[in-house]
Amino acid sequence: MDDVEKRRVGDRGQVTLPKALREAFDISGGDEVAIHEESGKIVIEKPVTREDLAAGYRARAARLRDLNKEMKGVSQEADEQLGDIPEWD
């Protein structure tokens, strides 16, 4: 960890996130963050939103469509090169 900033925990357990991190992770006042323990460390992260999930699913669907088109072309090319597959007895 190169850019470690130390912060003091207030009496109510509050800690202010450094401005550079808030900007880097697009966290503003009033935003929700997820806090959990992982391998003996406290982790603070932005939760995944429905919009994030939807965008991920759309991107995956687009990649699968592209792969399907590519495989269809490869299959047609193989048919042209190899001809019909003989019946196996």
C-alpha cells in the first residue's frame, strides 16, 4: 500500500474517506457503501447496483451474440472444407 492515509475514528465510529478515494470511486455524501470483513481486514466498497448488473448482463449477451456469429462462420467453413460427415456405424 503506497498511498496510505491514516484517519482517526470518531467517538461514534465514524471515519472520513479521503477525497481522492471518494473521487476515484465516485462516492458522494449520502451514497451507500458496503462494509465487511475479509481475511482479517475491514473492506469498504460501493455495492453493485441493479444498473451495474443490467449493464454487465447486456455486455455479456453482446459478447455471446458475437461468439455465436463467429462460430456459425467457422462451422460453415468447416462444412465447406470437410463436406458431409459420414454416418458412424
